[in-house]
Amino acid sequence: MSVTSANRLELLQIADAVAREKMIDPTLVIEAMEDSLGKAARSRYGAEYDIRAKIDRKSGELFMTRHRQVVEEPENHFTELSLADARVIKADAEIGDDITDPLPPMDFGRIAAQSAKQVIMQKVREAERERQYEEFKDRVGEIINGVVKRTEYGNVIVDVGRGEAILRRDQLIQREAFRNGDRVRALIRDVRLETRGPQIFLSRTAPEFLAELFKMEVPEIYDGVIEIKAVARDPGSRAKMGVISYDNSIDPVGACVGMRGSRVQAVVGELQGEKIDIIPWNQDPATFLVNALQPAEVSKVVFDEDSERIEVVVPDEQLSLAIGRRGQNVRLASQLTGFDIDILTEAQESERRQAEFAERTNLFMETMNVDEMVAQLLVAEGFATLEEIAYVDLDELLSIDGFDETTAEELQARARESLDEINAKAIERAKELGVEQSLFDFEGLTPQMIEALAEDGVKTLEDFATCADWELAGGYTTVDGKRVKDQGLLEKFDMSLEEAQTLIMNARVQLGWVSPEDLATGEEETPAEGAEEEQA
């Protein structure tokens, strides 16, 4: 193949045709041609040379040049030359300059032409992949229509126009099957640029897919008058969706259902008959949960914000309805609200309350040596621990029917005496376990707390300062998608995360690991991390 014998505009015409076919920039094709022609020239003159090709963007004329860099002491004479030799070619040459020598027109042999073609095709493929990635990377979360091209090991390959996307087997609705040529609608879940090109992953099971379908069917959602706040799905079976309206004149549930259910039925049809519960969203978690557990009725809700758990009490006959088949109803409600849900019947809750009442009554009877009636009165008034009785304002005890000042003072005295005995035993046990005096002297820890710490190996103030707040107060971690309870060393003493953080930081200040100024500004870099590493 002889470039010189071809029409000079032929290269430009070829580049333009390839660019139109692949829908990429013609400049990228011309640059690919230049790279390929340069490689072909090096195979002719020698791979050691730095030979470059340049195609004039207007005339299509091809220029070949050899490039050498001016250096003080050339090591590679193919790509470098000395300053003296460079000044023979260019009088004002300096160190670091690039000296170019034009090369005469040349004829490319069959092998060189084939090599040039491969380089061009490789560059074009790379440009095409880049173009596909740029086109789809910002469309994550959108719904796209495509045609099923083929099925591989249960995964569906979908033609989406300018590329192929994959609908993995686990992203298909259960019992859903597609054949070649079927039209499919799915959500673009992820776009990744991998070595084999951009990979577009679709989903029909994602909660966002249901939300986007409603956005297409309900103009009020598209316009922002109604917002979908949360979605939970059991794909192909049941879904719950929380919605809110920012216009008091528009009912969010009714708008999503549509006239005679036309809007919701269009979505149900797309999702293979998946039943959809549309629920009014509420800022109050307890109210929202009551709505989310419909059609079951809820008698009482106890909300624990710290542990992100909600305890729900339902009538005995409503238990199976609240839980749902295979736990589906409560599971979806949990996903929708973001809280772990414990469901109890009224009978179970009553039994638990009675057990707690009896346990606290026995505690007061044994530790304060009072009769059952007095102990029950204290529990009924909300007293749960000896500390509450010992240090509560005297007027609170006097407000109990039948308690005079003498009785109230005697109860407080007995509570304090019992606490002193318990604390003395705890101190003795802690000393037996080897607790240092520094931990006893630290403010904020009771003897019973110190005993509990010692039983877990925390025996010095340094040990205590290296603890994490969740180790003391407890918390939750997510394992395999499920929240698992982490029992805190001091959790049984009703210690909160904030209290644990304060105690730990005070210990670090007392040890000199953190300055009070750093603690006040919140910019401290805690040496406790280093201490933890040492301990490990």
C-alpha cells in the first residue's frame, strides 16, 4: 500500500466514515491513524527510532519525522544527540530541545499495512468504549428500555442502543423469563469501566426501579409535588412505599393509586403482579411504623432511638397479620422505616411487665428489708433501682399515698445502707482482681462499674482510656445485612454512648494524652489509638 499514491483526502474521508459509523470524534480516528502509521514506519526503519506520523487536518497530507532530544552525553544514539551535533542541524539548539528530521515518502508493505490497521481498530474500539462509558455513567438510577439479545447462564444480555447491558439473574423478578427479541424495561444500577470495556448493570428488583416507575406514571411525583420518601420490596411478591405530599390539597396515596387504580395497576403489571402498599409518610417514626404495619392494628409503640429499635404491641388476634406470611409484613416495615422491629402481643407484653414488676419488688424487699406492699408501691411509682430511691428528692417519696416523712427518710436510709454494702463488696472483689488505685480515684465510675470492668480485664486508668465508647455502652453492628447487638461492659448500668465518650475523654485528659484545649475545640488527635495498637 502506498500512501503517496493515494488521494491525499482519502485518509480524511476514511477517518470521517469510521467516526460516523462508531459515533466517535473524527479527531480520535485521525490520531489513531497517526499512531498506527508511526508504528508501521518504525517497523520499516527500526524500532529503536522515535518516528512519528502527522496528518494535516485540512489537506490530508502525511508527514513523517524522526525525533531526537539534545542531551549533554548521549546514551541512546537513536533517540538522543549531543549539543555539538545538534548545532550542525540547528545553530541555536540548546540542551533539552527536540530535533526533528523529515523522512521521505515511503511505501508500506502488506505486513506493515496490516499492523497499522490493527492499531487503528484497537484505538477506535478504545474510543468507542470510552464514549459508551461517558454516555451511561451519568444515567445511573434511570430507567432504560432495551431488547433482549441473548441469555447466558441465566443472565440476560440487553441491547440498549449504543451498547450492551447485563441483567443478572439475581436482579430479575422471581419466575420472570425473557426470550430473544423481547422488550425489557429496567433500572441502570451501575456502570463500570473495566478492561473489557464499559459494563452496564441493570436491575428490576431494586427499590429505586419501583420509585422510577411511579415517577413515570404519576405526574405529581415527576413535578415534585409528591415525594417518595422510602421504598421496601420483596420483588415479585409485595412492596411498601412511603409517600408525602407538599400540597395540602393533594392526597399522596390517592394520587399514586389513580382513578380506579389505573396508575398503580400500570406499575403492578410491569412488576409481574407485585402487590404494592402505598403508605402516607410521617416524620414521627412511631406514627410512620403504625402506618407501615397496615393492615395490622397496633396497640402500643415503644421507640428506642439509641438502639434504633421499635417495640410494637398488637392485639393477640392481630399477631399473624402484623408478622405476615414468612415474616414479610414486618420485614418490609422494618426496611421501610430503617428500624429493627420487635412484635409482641398484648398478653406477652403483660407477662413481661408482670415479670419486671415482680423482679423489682423482690429487689427492694431483699435489699431494703421492707414488706411486699411497700416494695410494690415503690415499683408502681416508677422506681427501678436502689440509687433512684437513695438519692431522689424526698418530696417524690412523700407524694406516695401512705408515706410520711419518717417513712420516706427511713426508706432512703435503708437504700443507702444497702448500696454501701453492695459497693463495699464490689470494691473488695475489684481489688482481688488486681484493679489499680488510679481507676478507683477516677470520677464517674461507681464501685460496681469498676468491678464489671475488672472482670473484663480493664484494671488501670490506661486500660479504661483505650476503650471505645461502644465497648462501654454497647451498640449494634451489621453482619450479613443484619443488625447484631454488641453488649457493652457498662450497659447494664444504663450508660449512654455520650456518657461513655465523656468518661473516656476525661480519662485521656487526666493521663495527658489529650490537652483540655484540644478537647474543647474537638480537634484532638487521640494518642489512645496508638495505645490501642501497643496493647494489641
